[in-house]
Amino acid sequence: MFRTAILRSASAAARIARPAAMRAPVLRQTVTPRLAVAWKPMGIRMYSAGGALTKEEVVTRISTLLAGFDKVNDPKNINATAHFANDLGLDSLDTVEVVMAIEEEFSIEIPDKDADGIHSVEKAVEYILSQPDAQ
């Protein structure tokens, strides 16, 4: 808006500074005010918006995530108390991949010291429910 005002005043000053012989006949234009769009919707999460995650929702999302993980030995073993190594046959690297997938699924960052303690669906659910930023 400020830039427009400067350009208009500069062009008006340039027209006045030209000799009358060099001026071209100009029709007067009326200026119609235009509203600038100052607000655009953005994807911001407000803490007052939406409800918290429920335990059932978290268990379902983690179970779906594990069902899509190709290294799980038997998808029938996936339940709310399944241990990653004992019940699902995942080694330590697979467990790290699962924890990283959980981070992406719930849009959170799990520090290494906390990630070391997540070895089952139950522990993952407890951790996610304790995070206020989990989506």
C-alpha cells in the first residue's frame, strides 16, 4: 500500500515537471479503492482447538502402522500389549524404524533417551498420550 502511494506521487511529480508541449493529453482517471487481502488461512494448531487423542485411537493408529510394516512376522500378533521383539519378531533396528514411524504418524519428536524405553505398543501408547503436541 505504501509502495503504491509512492509510485502514484512519483508519477504525478514527473507529469508536472514535464513542459506543457511534451505532455500528452491525458484523461482523468478515477481511483477506486481496492481492499488488499491481508489475512490468509494458515495451518496452525491452537491448543484450544480439537480434543486430545484417546487411547483407542492411538492403539488403532499404531496397530495400523505396524500392520503396514513388512518385517512383522505375524500381523495377527499385533495388539495393545504386543512387544516389538518378543511378539512381533522385530530386532533393534526394526524397533528404531517403528519409533521413527510413530514420530511421523503423530507429528512428535521422541528424544533418544525416551525412544530407548519404547519396546511395546503399550509403552508407545503411554508415551504418546503423555505428549500434549501429539496429533
